[in-house]
Amino acid sequence: MTSSTANRPSRLQGPGTVLVTGASRGLGRMLAELYAGEGWRVLACARQELPEAMASMLFYPLDVNDAASIETLGKMLKGTTIDIVINNAAVRGDTGGLASLRTDDFMEVMRINALAPLLIAQALRENLCLGRRKVLVNISSRAGSLAEGTLDDDDGDYAYRCSKAALNMATVKLAQDLRCENIAVLSLHPGWIRTDMGSPDAVVDIERSARGLKDLIDTTTMAETGSFRAYDGKAISW
């Protein structure tokens, strides 16, 4: 085996195991369904039971706003091989700008969007080490880019933007810390998608976004670890 081969996640010859947080609806559900449709074992994490249409997936209760719930998930999955972890669960929070900024709302958004993915990475690190793909994905947002986040919108979502900027830094740090274990870490922007969070006015179809994200996840190597890209493959400035 050459050193270049040893230093990148391998493409699976057959389906593996993927864990998705926030899997019961929206983008998380679409990603889970795409992987399940290709025969992957899907560990679908959500606060509530999955819809009947997702019965083929393995449900794990998870409240990413609760550190104890994340710790419990890690204990439940101890020794389980996981090839891909997708940190998808997130909330928008207040959008009223500085005037309506409130401490409790801000801190909740930060806990869910920025801290929880780090705690999940901590809890499932050993599981990823057992896998062949070894990919950790943080579903971020262009709204968290200091360079591009306010170029074409002026929404007053302070908490969401700050949380995604923090998540991007978490991606960079995780990529550094997990490189020695050949775990690739990505920040991915799904686009402004038509979901409950994105609103019906959004411009990107959810399936198009999910398929684009899945293609990036499935083809990533250690050369891309620590990168920030959109669902269509375009690089996003930090």
C-alpha cells in the first residue's frame, strides 16, 4: 500500500454504515433515505420516533441540546463500526436582529449548532476509527462565512450565523486533530433549501441539495479534509 493510499478514506466496494442526526425530517431525512436506498445501514438519530416510511432504518433517540443524550448515544453505539457521521441537526433561532437578541435563545442555538457536533465527534470517534470510510461531516452554512455570509442577504439571525462560524472553526480543528487517524472532516453548505428552516421561498430543491452533498461525502479524501464546500462542489471562503 502506498503512503498516498494509506492517507485517505477508501471508497467502499459495498454499502457501509452512516449515522445522521436530525434524521426525521428535512435535509437529514433526505440524506438518510438516499443512503438507505443504496443499501447502507442507516443509524437515524432524532428526538422523536421516525415516520413509518423510514422503518427500514435503525432509530436512535437523540436530543443534541442535551449533552447527556449525546453521551448515552455514544454508550449505546460502543463497538459499532460507523463509516460516515453526518452532523445535520440544527436550529435557526431568532431572526429579529440586535434588538430582539436574547441570551437564552442565543446560547441554545450555539449549543445545538456548534457544541453538539463537537460532542458527537467526541462520542463517536472510536466508531469512526473502526470504519473504512472515516468521514465526519458538519452541515454548515454559507451564512457562517465571514467572507461571504452577508454578501446577498441581511437577515438578522445573529445566533445562527455565529453558531455556523463557530462550527466551521470546529471543522478546521477536528480536521487537524483527527488527521492522524485518517478521519476526513468537512463543512458543507446545503444551499438555501426548501425545508421548514429554509422556507418555501428557498431556491434549491432539497433532493438536489442532498444528492450533491452525498456525492461530495462519498468521494471525499484526506486531500479535502478541513474544507468548506457547497452542495454543488464550489469552495466557500471562510
